[in-house]
Amino acid sequence: MTTSSPKVALVTGAARGIGLAAVRCFLADGWRVALLDIDGDGLAATIAHLAAPERTLALPCDVSDAGAVARGVGAIATRFGRLDAVVNNAGIAVFKPLMDTTPEEWQRVLAVNLTGPFLVIQAAVPLLRDSGGGAIVNITSISALRASTLRVAYGASKAGLAHLTKQCAVELAALGIRVNGVAPGPVETAMAKAVHTPEIRADYRDAIPLGRYGLEDELAEAIYFLCGDRASYITGQILAVDGGFDAAGIGLPTLRGERRNG
């Protein structure tokens, strides 16, 4: 490894959505990127579409599988010889009332959303350390900061991930590894488009001071910033990228004198 070799990022949940948008940010600035995703076919299609075979590596993997995660990080070391940033973006959601959420659903959501990042961080730290340090960004959620209905498993897992972020930031600072989180608010992802009815979307727009959903690219820019040298003195923080949603109280549309158009 030489000081001039391009930096390397690992992005989980990279086949689509926010993860893929982050991948594009890294590639646009000359990084090499390992894309990890449980969807092998979708990952292969994404790699083909990116058309950067010398700078990308596909890692079909379930982040809750410790052995598979370790093998994936080993493949990064073999292929690229270094690792400078990790983006823990892979996640799943079960939107059900508390009493309808099964133990199996609870366990799977926590396995992917909380245990997965823990396993990825554990596997990646030695390579980050040997590369001179670096950055980890965990994608939490606005649901880690404020409660809502139907999110007992999802919200708990993301709140746990937010605290894991702070724990790791404190412990890994001595190795030159910064750890931060990004908490997206409502974002124009394929999942949001599929599950948010027009009524839900209107409610969100009323509750968000900027009056719209975020874009995947806007999340990616925040992630990329926290992974880069310009964020060199930032660690242990959770950045809400949410149009002001977390900062807002109740009754905003009325207080602003606005009315929803039917």
C-alpha cells in the first residue's frame, strides 16, 4: 500500500437506494468501492450498470452472518489492500403494531439493523487501523430519535444503532477511526414510494419544515462528507438529514397559516 493509492470504501445495502447513491459519490471522487448486499442478482446488475470493474467489488452477503461478513472484508483486503471508510446502510423494516410483531420478526430486524453493523465494524476495524484509520458511518433513522406507530422493532433497532455509534466512536478514536451516524427522515426511496399512501405523504409534508421528502443523493452527500477529511474532527455524532422533521413540534401547518390542498 502506498500513500497515493486510491481510498477504499465498503458500503452495505449497496445495490439500490441510499447505499447506491453513496457508492456513486465515492466513485465520482476517485475512490474504489466494495458493494455488499444480500440481493446477489440485484448487486450483479448494479455492478454491471456502474461499469467500473477496476474500481468496484461485489460482495453478496447477509450482514447478520458473521462468517460471511469476515470473508467479505477479507476479499476487500485481497483485492484493494486497504479500507478507509465503512457505510453501514443495510437494513430491513417490519411495520406492525407491537402486539402483532412476532418474536421472529423482532429478532430478524435486530439481527440485520443492529447486529449486522456490529459485525461489520468488528470485521473492518483491523483493516481500517492498518490503513491508517478512517471513518465509519452508520445509517440510523429519524425513528431512532422520535417514536411512531408500527415501528417497535425498527425504531428500537435504529435507536440501538445510534448508541452503538457513540460507543464505537469513543472506543475507536485511539485507532484514528471516526464513527458517526446519519439519521434520514422521509426519503424518496423505492420502499417509501411503495408503502407511503398519498395521505401519509401529505402528513409528512405538513410535518417537515422544508415541506418535502429528501432525495437519496442528499443523504449520500451527508454520508460522503462524514467519511472524508473535511469531517476530520467530527466523531460520535448523529446527523439528522430530515428537512427539519426532528426539530419540529406539533401543529406546524396551522401555525404557519397553511392549509392542505385536497
